[in-house]
Amino acid sequence: MYYPTIAAMRLLRLRWAVTASGSDNVGSGPAILIGNHVSALDPVVAVMSHWWRVTAFTKVEVFERRGAVFFRLMGQIPLRRGDEDSSAWALEMATATLRDGNMVGLYPEGTRSPDKRALHRLHKRIMIPVLQANPDVPVHAIVTTYGGRNRGRDRVDVRLSPPLPIDVRTMSADEITTIVRDALVSLGNLDYVDAYARDVKAALAR
């Protein structure tokens, strides 16, 4: 049901004007796409302009709410934060997805950014193990930005980088994270906030 779901989603172009740039940087085989996180729709608009099969990690709470069927049809991987067994299973599913020649989407900010023009400190807990388990799979930055109108439709820009210069066999987790962070900031012309998005949200709520 994945591709019929993608076909149905392309009808959303009646509402959204989605522009994708850098798509030719991504080959036809397996790939890991690491993105900023602005909206729950980020994985949706990432595939609206392509026929890629992209499986993203999604917090398990989403599967317990109305609309969960959509995420199941999209083949998303439920992740229960703080649960080691859940994390181990999710990592296995990601590796299996890549082994089948498909793509995995990661959003290591961990939650939607409270500032749509900023990137927040990246979590390593899922990102690094996925990369280490799949050392020969190319890694790309993907930045999604929303804003403005184009002929009555909401404008969405999706940008994809060339493969990042990551060698998980020789680089530390901090070195890998720095490369990903800098690629996202540069690709999207984003500000960088050296704090986790979750903590920033909590501070704003207070």
C-alpha cells in the first residue's frame, strides 16, 4: 500500500507548492536521509516529489492516535524513547529497510523545532547506531522549509545534499554529528542553537 499512498499524497500538490532541489545527488539504491524537523509533514513532503520508499522513525505515541493508519501504510518505524528493547528493534528494522534497497529518514532533533529557521542540537542515540550498522550506505542531509505562497498554495522547499564525507569506521560519534550538523546548517542557511529542541520548548512553556 506504500506506493498507492504516495500517489494519493501527490494530490496534496493542489494545496502545497513543493520544490525539490538536489534530488540528482541521491542515487537509486539505499540511502540514509538526515533532516531538520519542522513539521510532522516533513517525511511526507520529502517523498511527494519522488517515488522513493523512505521509512522514517516515528515516536510511538503517533501510532496510538487518530490517523495512525496513515503512518502504518507509510511503513514508518515506531520508536519508544527511553526503551532499549524498542530501540534495538527499530534499529533492526532500519537495517532491513536499507538491505532491501530502500531509504531511511532520520530526524535527530528528536522533536519539531520551536524555531523554524533554526537547527537544534542533534541526538546521537539513534542516528549514530544506524550509521554504524550500515557503514557503506550513503548519507545525505535533507532540509525542509515552509513559508510564503505560490499561486495560492503554501510553499515548501526541500533541499538534498550530495553524500556527506562520513566514514563511520574511523570517525567518532562527535565527528560524525558535527559533519551532519554543519551540512544541515549550510544547506538550509539555518541558525544553530546549541541546546536540545525539547529543552528549548520546555523553557518557552515556563
